[in-house]
Amino acid sequence: MAAGEADLGLVPCAELDRLGTGFLSGLGIACVGPVRSILLISKTPIARIRTLAADSSSRTSVALARILLAERYGCRPAITPYAPRLEEMLAECDAALIIGDPALRIDPADLPWETLDLGAEWVSWSGLPMVFAVWAGRPEALRPEVERAFQESWEWGRGHIGDITALAAAERGFPEQVAREYVTRHIVYELSDRHRAGLELFRRKARELE
């Protein structure tokens, strides 16, 4: 998308302003509570975090952490990118941001440190869903027939969710139940007006922190 080599792409919401693109309004990657795959783990009280080791593979997750730490806890830590290895991250910094598969492999109940699920934190703070990514693109690509095609694809996927989660679990080495819960309970794909309001709030808060 950034290089102009694609008409449409699944774009992290933190990149929308930089790219200056529109997006399909009805579908994306969102949550309305715990997302499970974005964890902030701290060996100090959250309000006293001064240094944060971040898996920077998701700019939206890093921006979300910055927003919530500033708004909910009044802290603005220095952020350093690290490979997602929790003990090494916490050896160097007060807290660690772990996302994606590495986060799903962690059971927060087993950790001796305070852990925040940033999806749940956002919903609790804002009262709105959190949108992580949307299908964005050039204006000429965002046509009604394209939106219909994406909606049909989502409906097909929803009807084959068992096959999809079984394949994803096998490819990534997760128990099938973990994969199924993640894609059916933690992640939301259809976007409502409330989701879009949450997205606009996130974009505004992200701009204020720049």
C-alpha cells in the first residue's frame, strides 16, 4: 500500500493517517473486550513504568499502549524495540509489550507480574470497541461491489470457521480450542457505528501523542 503496489490492504489503524487512505467501513479486525493477543506485562506498578520493551511488529499495539499508559496511568515511558522474549525484555525494562502468537502462548495467570490485556483496557477506558486494522485502499478501489465481495468472503469464512481454526492451529502449533476461542470470542470482524467511533477516538489520541 505505502509503495503504491496494491490497491487494497489490511492496514493497521495507526497507519491510516500516514497513508491518507479511506477504508471499507463494514469489516476489520476489532475487539469489544479482552483481545488476548496484546499483553502489557510489568514488574513495577503500572503508573510507575518508565521503560517499556515493545515488540514493535504492530504499530497499532504500540500506539495503543502509549495512549492507555498516558490516559489511564499518567505515565509516558521510553519505548525500546525488542524481540518478543519476555524474560529478556523485563531484565532490561520495567515492562514488556507482547503481541500476536507470543502473547497467545502466555497464560497471564501463571505470571508473577501485573498483566494488562490492552483490548480490555481500551474498552474499559473509552467505553467503545477497539479497531486494530481495516481494509484500506485507493478511492477508486473502495467501490460498493468490492465491499460486497469482502462481505461475502467474511460470510463464507464464518460458515467454515471450524475448518479455518483447525488449519490455523495446526500451522501455528496451538491447541485447536485456543485458536477457535481467539477467532470466535476475542476477535470481532464486522464493524458497527460504535466500532468506527472507537477507531476515530484511537486515531485522535494517537495524533495527540505524536
